[in-house]
Amino acid sequence: MATRILHCGNSIINYDICIEQKIAGFTTGGPSSGDLIYLVVKVKKKSLCGARFVLDEITDYKPWPDSERYFLSFTVKNIEYCEPFDVSILAGPGGPHWGPKYMQSSKPIKEADAVELLENTFRQKHVEHFHRFEDVENQTEIKEDERVSEEITEFTNAIKENPELEVKIMGTFQTINFTNEMDVIRGLEKLVNDNFHSLFQQFPENRSILIPENRLFMTQGIKNEDIYVSGIRGIPDALLIIFTKSLSNPLQINLIEYECYGETRTRASEKSNYLNTQIIPQLMRFASVFSIITDQNTRETTIKKWIEKILIYINKDSKLEAKLTEWIRELNPKIKEKSIDREIEKLLETSFKTNLRIMLIIDELTTEQKVTIKNVINSFKLGNDSSIGFEGYVIKLIQKLKINEMLAEYALTVQ
């Protein structure tokens, strides 16, 4: 278990969300389940700590207004509160550049005296209730260029004294195109499916089930007078089931659509036309089938058929079957063996009706396009007055730059 500081910057809103929704987000990798986190926010130029917790399960739930910033997020447990104290006390063991040393990228605090100082101070100021910073309007505003200049100076001096803070480049790469979506060697869908859990760390293998069968599930075409949805049937490329024990709805169903401009669509006009005439209508077809806008009998029939296909697929693999059974026992350790199958069906049905998301995995997508698609998909409502969710991931294929070497090395990146 590592001890880390999670600094929310000037955002009291994000600080409160971490506690209210029991979630913690990080802009880089490194933190892991079991780490002890001291939560900090800057109020009137002071970095104050008012809570700490232990990281629990990794998740892709990111409820913050600036959610795009966060690379990893975890549910949290064992939350404790304290009378807020200024973490500049770490200047004692950490020296004048204690900030970058202990708080940059929430790196683990290695010095025992610094860990002990945080522990003792927190315990001395321990309280039973969370302290809220209400005076948001009086937060000190600093011009962006002044703030950046101060940070550059601070980090430059810190690196001189602590060389380990510097980013280490282990290799250089260039971005190349996927051939297309389906190519067996350099196709986006195949490469992502083959490396899914290492690429998407927020979906660990023990907490998710990927069904990469692009012909297994088929939706019924829907025509609606108010929302344009083609009557052509849609087939998602994969289905992802995510288990998060600590959430009120522990199962989430994700319909995955792989799309790739690749080597054939290189001009901006070609990409825009394909997005608007093919990709978005396809995603709308998926959403329409499970939304309350569709005929109730069609919706119920589709959900029933999909659950049957999910269970048939899982039951063919003893490891997947054991994994799903384990999830049910975590939720209800006293459940009887004969009741497990029914409980699985019930949770899956609830997920299709209340916790459904469409996931687009593509090789190019701007922030503006992602927001547009999200707004379109969110317009499709589910039975619990919530909306069908949307998430878009940009996958790039990169090749290592080497001179005079015949064997190429590749990697995938995700945004």
C-alpha cells in the first residue's frame, strides 16, 4: 500500500464530488487499489487536506465537470475526515520543493518521516464530519500565464534537486494508420480486442466480461416520427459487461462499435461525411432499441433474446461462468446455488433497462464531435428517467522509431 496526495487544484466542486460520490480520479497511471489517499484542495492559496480514504475498485465512472482530464478513477472506502490542515507542513521533511516532490501526479510518498507526519497530523485533527469549504466566490484568481510561469520555475528548481521527478522517455514513436477496421494484421477491431484489458485499465479482466462477437447480437430496426432512426437493423461489434460492487446498480452493459477511417478515408470531408451518414445513425439505432421511445414489446423481446445469448456465450467458458457467479456471491454471500442463475438474469435485465451505455472506439474523434454524439445518444431515455450513456475512445497505432532495423515494433495508445 502506498501513501499519496490527490490534489484537486482550486476546484472545491471536484473536491466535494470525491467525497459525496466516493470516487477518486487521477490524471496519470500509478495509483492502485489499497493505496491511502490524502485529499487536498487549494483554498485562498493554501493547499488544505480535510479527508483521506483508501482506493477500492478501479472504474471508468468519472462524475467531475472536467472528466476528460482523468486517466484513472477508483471507488473509495474507509473515508475519514479531519479539521483541514495545510499540507505545507511537508516542507519539513521534503525541503523547499516539497510540492512537486510529494504531489506531482499523485506519486507515492517514499520518505517514512513524511508519511508519519501526515498520519500524526490527521489523527490529531480527526473529526466525525466532512468540512465543506463554502466560500467559493473568494477563491483567489491567478492569471493563467502567471500560474504557468510560477509552476515552470518551481518544477525547474525541483528537478535540479530531485532528478527522479523528470519524465523519462523510454522510446520514440510515430503514429501510423490502421489499414481499416477488419484487417487481420493491422485492423483496429482485431488489435483492440486482442489487447483490450491492457489497453483499457479501467476495465480489469476480473471485473469485466468482453464478448467480441460482431455477429452475435442484432437489434431490431426502429422508425420513430420524432427522432430519425433508420429502419435498418444494427449489429454492435462487441459487448462489454462491467461489474462494480460498490455502485447501486453493479452491472453496466456497454454496446461497443468499432469504426476506423484507416488508409481509405484520409480527407476531412470524407471523414465528416462517414461520421454523419454512417457512424452516428448506427449508434442511434442501438440506442433506440433499448430506449423507452420504442415499442414496449420490441424492447422486452430484444432484451430477453440478448440475455439468452449472453448466458449461452458465458456458459460455454467455465472461467467466465465462474467469474459471473463470483460477482453474484460478492453481492449476496448467502445466496443459494439454485438462485444464482435467476439473480444473474435479473441483474442483466435491470442493466439493459437502467444502466446501458454505447461505446465508440475509433481512430479519430475531436472533442466537439464527441460532445455532439453524446448529446444525441443522451436524448434516448431509459426506464428510470436516466439517459443511455455514451463514451468515445480514440485509439492510435504507433510504430517505434528505429534506424536500420528490419523488425518493426508497434504499440497502441488510447485517449
